[in-house]
Amino acid sequence: MGDTNPMIEIYRLSDRFMNDSMRSRLSESLLYYLQRVIVIKIDMSSPEDIKWLFNTYKNTYGTLDSSIPDEANLQSQIARLGCQQIDIDKTYALARTNPESEVFMEAVLMATTQRMATLQEETGSLSTKIERLKALNRMITDHGYVREDYGSLMTYSYYHSDHYGDYISSDSDRDDEDNEDDRDTDYGEEGVHQDH
């Protein structure tokens, strides 16, 4: 795990110097490295590369101290990366060949379970929204608000849009002009219209 050892050491030094800002940045840098940088370097179709990636995650996880809250949080994020980047079947196979992987494997399984629960919740929420939209569409269609050619909807949209307001305004302007014309005319004594 030569790639992440120096980062972990600096991360721990920042804790000794009570530098929370540096510790937070180092934590983000480490996660970015594990999630983005090293993944680009490997071939995910290569068993050797996947094994190397698994061991990098596992060893980085194992180097951290779970009794320190910040490090425990970082461990859980590394486990989450493990379940996102490596197929669970491959993770199982690699864990079986290495007895030292048991703690990391448990963390990955927990992260996988949480991820599945989140996905199910999001899927359920999306399904609910789709059903609501379908029900709303049925209600609109059943009550005649929308014909199949969407004519009623277009009419409704027109009368509730800015264009209708512009149309009303232009009519009002014309009425005002007509009124002004009326004021500019005069009728003589015999009721005959006379222009000025």
C-alpha cells in the first residue's frame, strides 16, 4: 500500500497538531485519490488490477483507527468506495483468499446494504411520483381539461399566459383611442356631427 501510506501519515500528523482544516482537506484528498486517481491507472477487466485495488482499499482502511471518530468516518467512506468500485462477487472471492480482509469485508457488506436500501428508497420515491403523474393525467383527461389533440390545454394555456394579457392590453388601448376620438368630435345645434 505504498501509494496511500504517506497520505495517512500526514493525515495523522495534522491530528497531533490539532489542525482540523488540514485534516479535513487531507481526508478529502485521500478519498479523491482512492476514488478517481488510482481507478484510472488500472484495468477493471484484469484480475491482478482488481486485486491490487482491493488490497489498496483494504490496507488503507486497516491503517486507520476505528476508535477515533474522524478516522472511523473515513473508514466507512473507504468501505463505500470499495462496494462502488469493485463487484461484490469479486470482493467476496478476494476476501476468502485473505483472512486479514474480514473486518474490511464486513464494512464493505454494511456499505453495500446501505447503498441497496438507499437505491430502493429512491426507486420507491420515483415510482410514487410516476403514479401521481399518471393519476393527475387521468383526472385531467377524464374531466375534459385536455382533449386528445391537446386543444383545450392550448386554449387554457393561451388564456392564462402573458400573450392573453398583451391581447387584452391592446384591446384596452384601442378602446382608449376610440374614446379620445369621441371627445374630439362635436355635434351642432341640429345634431349633425362636425369634425374639428
